[in-house]
Amino acid sequence: MHHGDASSAGLSRGWPLLCSLTLSACTALSFSAANLPTYFSATQRTADIAFGDDARQRLDIYRPPASGAAAKPVIIFWYGGGWTSGARQNYRFVGVALAKLGYVTVLPDYRLYPQVRFPQFLDDGARAVAWVQRHAADYGGDPQRIVLMGHSAGAHMAAMLALDHRYLTRAGADPQRIIGFIGLSGPYDLTPNTATLHDIFRAPFTPHDWQVLAYVSPQAPPALLLHGRQDQLVWASNTEKLAAALRSQGVHVDTMIYEGRGHIDTLAALSLPARTRAPVLREIADFMRSLQMSAAALGAGGSSMPAAAAPAPGE
């Protein structure tokens, strides 16, 4: 993994708006532009729900505009920010985009450095999953069908929770209810290379504890891994290595490396202003449908994923 600094990352090429050169990606102006169209969406948003006692242990829920009686699969999305920054409110565009596909979407916050270090933010993620499993049905979601998703540091969060079951189990969540993982530009082969990262990921823990690759097994859920080939902050080799490791264990993996695209593109493409940058939303829609077909083929106890009456990703 390579982390560029503010002078070398060059991430602004992948986002047609103003961007800062950090893992959190976007300035307030960029977030405002990305989120503006969402205020005209018919999706239902329930905000500021506590899943713990800390102010950072809060989540927002986005529901499809036409929520029928059938429970919908749930996608939990964690944003990036180098484990030092980020706020769920800035990613409203992600919640709306995924809800419009027909899925209940949950955006949690988590505690950040220097308040916490590894692995405490993973414990926050696991607590959010446990909350969702207990309460998804209250918001039209199916607690038996949860997909974990994230971008950058958030993809590391989602991957670790999907593959290392100790976190979910300790939080009182059931790992068997995780039916898929979606990773956007994730640092799965994480090697700290800045003073801050060395302080976040430090003794008594070792790379074996925080590198996702160490926890690949045949029990891993199906995965969708997306990355920009020109990513100078988190090299695309992270996605290629994880995909190869999962396939070697017989796990279904869909992978797309976007030529000419950088670190922010896989996230920005979920917003209306930048949707043409990469077909990320369509890849997600296809992956979710593949989970549906797999569940139907297995005859999953009457809980196979119903076809969502969702608009095309470009709508």
C-alpha cells in the first residue's frame, strides 16, 4: 500500500469538483455539490440514531422511495478518511444512490484517531452491525441479508468485519448474516508508512492483526472489489491481491480495475455530478442481483432476495 502526501497524491484528477488531497477526499464544497441532488430525492432518511454511548457512535438510515411489504436487503457503508476524519452526513449521496437501487442503506460513524487506535474503530463498526441486525426490520430491512461496504479506510473496515469474525461475534452480531462485501479502493494489504499510521497501527498489534489478507478463508462472503488503476494513494495491487486470495479459497469475486481513474473516482461515481466517471453503481446493482440469484438457487429457507423494483443506476 502506498499513501501519498498532500503534495504528491494528485487525487483531484479523479473528481470533477474541488477535492482536498486526503483520504477523506472532498472539501465541504465538493460534498455540497455531491449531496445537493439528494435533497430532491424521494428516499426516506432517518438520522442520528445511536448504536453506542459515544457521540461518534451514530448512524443514518436511507430507505427506498417505494418501500413495499417485503423486507429489503441491507447495505452498511463506511466512509474513508485515513482513520482520522470523516462524517456520515457528508456521504448522503451514497445513502440515496444505494437506496434508489432498492436497498435499505445504513451509514455509521465510528471513532477516529487520536481518540482511538486500531482495533477500536473496528469494534465500533461491529457494534453498528449488531445494531442493524437487531433493528433492521424496524426500517424495512432484512437482518438476515446484510452486505458490508466501504471506501478506502472504510473498505478496510468492511473487509475486516466480513472476514475476521471475532469482531462481530464479540459485539453480539452473527457473521452468518453477512451475505456479501463491496470494497472500493481499499488498503487490504495495509503497510503503515506515515507517523500517524504508525501510531494508529502499533504494538502490541502486528501486520497480521490488521492486514485483511491474513483472514481470507473459504467462509468469506462473495465480494465485489473496485479500484482505479491510477490510484496513487492506495495502489490497485491491494484489490488484485485480495481478489486472488479469495479466488484461491473458492470464494466468488467480481473485480473491476478502472483504467485512468484514481482513488476518489470509485466513491465520486456514486454521486450524480460524477456518475459518468465509472460505472460503479451499475457494478453494485449487478453484484446485488447476483447475490439474489445465488440465494434463490440455494433455496435459502424462503429468504431469497426478491427482485427489487429499482431504477437503472443512471436514473
